[in-house]
Amino acid sequence: MNTFYDNMELLPEAKTIRDLHQKDMRSAREKLFMFLSGWLGGPYRYIAAFGHLRLRARHLPFPIGEVERDQWLICMRKTLNDMPIDHVFKEQLIMAFTQTADYMMNQEQAEG
């Protein structure tokens, strides 16, 4: 999943979420790999290292609204689109990531 953070660092439309991260994103890269390993059915590396996922609680220190959610999803969609994986599986992943990104939101939505 290095490509995900490469996209975050390179895509101008991801600047807001990039700025929420530390300058050196090695730790973020490793934690995402560890999380996805278990989330996708492999070893639960993240839980072994850090305990229960507590995804929402771990993200509460960061303001996550529509802009941040959407930028995160832009990076994830680009990452998945660049991978040689089955289209149906890719769509299932996008739906699951979208639900998770929605759940991470902790800021009021902008009024239309």
C-alpha cells in the first residue's frame, strides 16, 4: 500500500489530508500495511502490535470532514485503479473503504 501514500504525497487534490500527517510517513505506511493485512484476511499484525483497532478513536485527534474523507478516497481509488485486480473485487473494496471513511468523519458536514 505504499502507492496509497505516494498518491497522497503527489496529488495536489490530497493536500489537506497530506498536511494532517507527519512529514515522514514511514509509520503511517507501516500501520496501513499492518491494518490491511488483517482487514483483508491475513495476519492481524496491527492488533498484535497496537491492540484493538479502535479506528474511530485513533482518528479523533484529526479533523475529518467531507473534504478529508473525499481526499482520502481519491487516493485509495487511484491506488486500487492502478492495481491489476478483478473489477468486482475492486468495487467491493471501494464500497468498504467508503463506508469506513464515512465512519471516520468527526466534523460537521457543510450545509448545502
